[in-house]
Amino acid sequence: MKSSQSPQRYDRNQTYRWNYDHAPESTPHEDVPRVAGEWTFCGLPVDSPLGIPAGPLLNGRWVLYYAALGFDVLTYKTVRSSARECYPLPNLVPVGIDEIHGNERSVAMSDEMKGSWAVSFGMPSTSPDVWRRDIEWTRKQLPSGKLLSVSVVGTIQPDWSIEQLADDYAHCAKWAVESGADCIETNFSCPNVSTCDGQLFQQPQSAAIVADRVRAAIGNTPYIIKIGHVVTEEEARELLRSTGPFINAVAMTNSVAVPVTDTTGNPMFDGQVRGICGQATFAASLSQVELFQRVIASGEKEISIIGVGGASSADDVRRYLTSGATAVHLATAAMVDPLIGIKIRREL
């Protein structure tokens, strides 16, 4: 039975907290087409290659909402070992660019959403007692064929060593697994924070220390690292060499970071870079998937690739899959059009 109600969307004109508190009260009843073939995610069976990355799913009610709309791997928004507020509004700013590769001097905001936006959340989180209960409740509600992945990040403190940051990542990961997470994702890339926890993908040795601690904490639970924009084979090879022994998959690309200006050319966000997400990142992310696939194919360990960035059609999904990704996750397109998963499934 198809729902007659209009789908609920994240309201970018409201605060992050408002959208958390006003998550969908019930799951929609839509006809979700089956995707032909046998699909797995980090070795676990799923109904399709479609998923939602860390970002749109602020809590369990958002997870269940999108699980009913054709997405099979649901990534719970990044959680921390202590509560943190979101950056203030505006924190989702539409931008007027068709394609972005990271070497742009800046990108200008747009008065209307044209498929891409600058994201400025800063990895907010509820307190562990809140998110642990919510994850436990959420996992119990998910139907078969769906997986709950939980994104975690360490919260750097003054004078902390990398080992202390790694332990903080590991504590969060262990808590998430104990609460029912099927998979763990560590966020090694957030262009909207300036501390090292947001740039670990650019520090292979530090990333390896964190990945090692997380693996020890979660046992055999599938483990994904989410990384930012990488353009050279040397960088890709070094990152995989360092983290490869501990991980099952790598998710890319966590936005492309550039400065953002308003419509008159004045800097926004105090002139700091912000991650651009959406259709404009598709070409860069697809190229990165192809790069990592070549590097992985030349190595000894099988590591899966999760394509993240700009996909908004069945053709985009197919291009990711043929380029080496084993799964494709949508954020911006799904936030703008919650029914996009069903539309894509009809054409796959």
C-alpha cells in the first residue's frame, strides 16, 4: 500500500536539534521494489547495495524512516563519548556549482538548492546514555535484510596523545557494538572541524593507531573507515597500507572541502573551509573509487569500497558499482527527495 502523505524531509531552515526532536513519528508504507541479485555489505547479507551514510540519520526514528524507503544499510549519525551541540544556522547552505574537485578558490552560495550544499554541522552528538539506548531500540525495530552501521568519532581534549584519542574512538565503538550495531564506521574525515580527529585520513600512522584500537575493541564486527578527498595513488596506497590490516571497508568521499562565499563574494563560516556535498562531488568521488580500486587490486587484502558522494540516479549507482564499489550510499539526494531510493530501485 502506497502512502498518501508527502514524505518528511530534514528542514534546513530549522536547527539540528529541532530536526532531531521532530524526527518522523511513524514509518511510511511504500511499495519498495526488490533489487535483483545477491548483495552483501562487509560480508553480511543485505537486500540491495543502497544505503544512507553518516549524516541524515540523526536518531532511530530517522533510521527506521529511511529503512522503509528502500535503503538497506542505515548509518547512525556520528556519535561521541560526550554530548556536543551542532554548529549554528545556517549549516546547510546550497551552493551554485555543477562539479567540484577541491582546487577551487571558493564556491558561492545559491539562493536555491540545485543539488549540492555546504555542510557545517561539526559532528554533534547526544550523550552516550542517550545514543546507546536509542541504538539498542533501533536495532530491535529494523526488519531483516537491513543493517545498522554506527559512525563514531573521538573527541580530542587538550594535550591528548594520539593513543588517548584512539582509546576514545574505541570506547565509542565498543559501546555501539554492545548496543546492537551490525557494523562500525570511524569518521576519519570532517572538514568542518580543525582538530586532528577530523583529518585522520591525511595522517596514515595516526589512523593506523586508531584503527588498531578500534579493531581490538569490537572483535570481528565489520569495520569501515570513512575518509575525505584523496587524489594521489601514493596517498591512497599509504593509507591502505597503514589501516588495511584492521578494516573491512573504506567509505569515500566525505565531501570536498573549499571555502564558501555569500552571493556578494563575502566569506562565510569565518572564511574556513566547509565540506561540499551533493551532485557536484560525484565526478571527484567516482574518480577516487576508481583510484582506490586499482590500489586494492594490487594488494593482498580484500577491502570493500563504499561509494559516497553525489549519487542521485540508478545510472549513478551503476557507475559506482562498475568502478569498484560494492555499495552506494546517498545522503544529499535522499535528504532532498526521501523517495529517491524507491525510484532508483525501480531502475536497477
